[in-house]
Amino acid sequence: MTEVQVENIIVSFSVSCSLDLPQLAEDLPDVQYQPDTAPAVILQFSHPHSMAALSSTGTVMVTGPKNMEEVHEVVSMILDR
């Protein structure tokens, strides 16, 4: 049987409000916001190694977690900010 290994999980979820991206970029430390390049605020995490893109509609896309424990950890870190 072929061995399967999870390398990267992609998760998306929505918060229940719209997001003011310029204000988030100002208020949150260590974020990237280049509206001419991508219409999202980018958060990067070193542990677990992952990143999140937050859109103005409240959609959040997370990439990088390798298991569901890391997914929950990253989502908690995003919501705590």
C-alpha cells in the first residue's frame, strides 16, 4: 500500500463581520498589507509554520498547518489578535 503523508492543510473560515484591512495593518504587529498586490492582510506564524490571509469580507484562508492540532492553534491565534 502507498504511504500517504500530510504536508500542508488549507483551511478557510469566515468571521461574522467585514474587516477594515488598512486599520488591521496599522493595529496588528508583523503583518503584510500591499493592496496593489493582493487585497488581503497577511499574517505569518513561525510555530506552527503557517500563514493566514484575511480579506475585507471576513474570509480567512490559512495554509501551512500539518495536522488538525496545528489548525486549531493557528485559528486561535488569529481570533485572539
